[in-house]
Amino acid sequence: MSISLNCLVLGDTSFDSVFSVEINGDANRINNMKVTMLKKFIFNEIKNKLSIKGIKDPVDLRLWKVDIGEGCKLDEIKSEEDIKKLPDSRMMQTLEKLGDEPNFPFDKKLVDNHIHVIVVPFSKEKTFYIQAYDKEGNPILNQYDLYNMKSENEFDKFLRRIDAKGLGFFDSVGIEHVVTSLDSIDNDMKYHINSSYLSAIKSQITWTQIEDRSIEEETSLALQNSLNKIFKSSVRIFKSRIMFNEKKIAIMEWDGIMVVDDKVFLCETKHNMTLDHINNLRLRLKEFPNKLLFTKDDEFQELMNKNYFGVACASFFPESLRSVAIELGIITVYPSGNRFIADFPDHLIKS
């Protein structure tokens, strides 16, 4: 039994340049073969061609799983960004197995005359950006420092110097990913120091707490200023954030509460906003009036029989999610330029 994978090196623009890699063995052996082994097979197949490009090791290859028929215009595939736009394309991770669901399991028949793998030779040298921080460890909004690194050793030394295990970034839906090697860094990408691994030793608090405090302060100020302008009335910042029942058990907590006349604004602050966070905010907003019935806290009892509005605040808040939140009647607070701004649903502005 064998599997034949048709491969093409990025930059080749003709189906005549396609080459095949045959992998022999039973189904179990092939399914459990690591992508790193496939890299070696491909490297040995086109070693001379790769040496001209300065590639001397299989680790300097990136493999993209694709399904390209003869109708595809190969001359339009000039970069990995172009590959990403192809249907069902994905970069194969080195430690994955060939039989993993996203790759080439035997129950998914390959089309014989299609291209199955695009081979991307790459240089270790990377140019990228990292979030800038002030002397006290606070992130500077929309400011990034440029870095250029040429080896894994240089990257590892840099991570040790800043006492970090990796660099983080948020994808288009707000999910955080952490990269721990130069190989995984994308050129011209913006990263931040992953807060999960950092500590602010001098103040004995974590970087997460520093970022939380900074974001809460900036979003709170933006919301307060907007409420003042819209309602032309004083804004009361609620001191209590945690609601307790009569047994002193916490039953609900908010990142901030503001009151304007008969309106109560309940804030939820995140580093990166997701659809799950928005839906959870809606549920908590609906529960809030009922929770008030179980508290003996005089301050919270003042909030009974008012109008309640949810406020979603984040330092990373994709426009698509902001639109969803606004449609659901939720106020959004997010960075724009060098400051945070607040957007309100139309019905609230007109009320």
C-alpha cells in the first residue's frame, strides 16, 4: 500500500513542475507518520533545486495542504497569503501526523491529478513587531517596536531576557495564540508579550493584572466621557462591583458599574473580545434584576427598577464583533487611534 502526494514549490507556475512523493507502508504506518518525515522525503526529492534557493535542511520547509485542480491559475499564487485564500488550505504543523483529519486520512480519497502539497522554502530571518510597554510595564496603545532576528538561538535569548516563554497574537475572531519559536513567527506580524508567562517582580503583581488595570481605567474613562456628552447629566461611578447575598456569598461581579439617572451601565472588560463573551454578557444582563432580589446590600438595592445596559470593553475588539454587539443592544468600548472610544446602539442615543 502507498500514498502518492503531488507537490509544487511556491513560485513555480506550471503543472509541468509538479513532482510526486511516494510513501510506502500499511495504512497504520502512513497515518502515523509525522509531517517532519514528509519534509525529509520532499527535501531529498528536490535537493538540488532547493540548494539553489539556499535551503540546506528539511526544517527550512513549510508544507501547505491544498487541493488544486488544473483549472487553477498557479501564477496567481505568489505568497503564503495567496495560499491561505485557497479553499481548504492549511499549513501542516511539523509534529502532526499525515493521517490527522485536516491532512490526508485514508478515508478521504485524493484526486490523482490535483496538487496536494505546496512547498514553501523559507529563511530563518524574520522581521516583526512587538507591543511597546512603558517603564512601569503598561502597554502603550497602538505602539509597536520593530525586531529582526536571524536564528532560534537569538529568539530564545530574547525571550529569556524579557522573562517570557512566548509571544502572543489574536486571530480574526479574537482568540489568542502563543508562538514559542522563530519558525512560527510571521514576517510583519504584530505580537505582544504573552501575559500568561510574565510577572512584574517589583510590584509583586502579574502583567495580566497590570494590563487589566490599565484597560479598565482607559475604557472606564472613555465610557464616562461618552455618557456625559450623550445624556448631559452627571455620571455616578458605582464603588461596589461584587454583589453578595444575605449569607455574604458572592452572586455576581462586574468590571465596572456606572449610573446615569434611571440607567445602569454594567461593564465587562476583556483583553480580546469574542462572541462567547458577548453572549455571556447578554445572559448576565438578563440575570441582573433577579440577582438584585437576593442581595441585602443597600447600595445595590438602589439599582432596582432601573433600565440596565451591557457594556463590552476590550483592547482587541474586531469590527465584525462590534457590529454584532451593537445589533444586540450592547455598548462597545474599543481602541481607535491613540485612545479608547465608545459606540452606542441607536435606540439608546435617541432615548
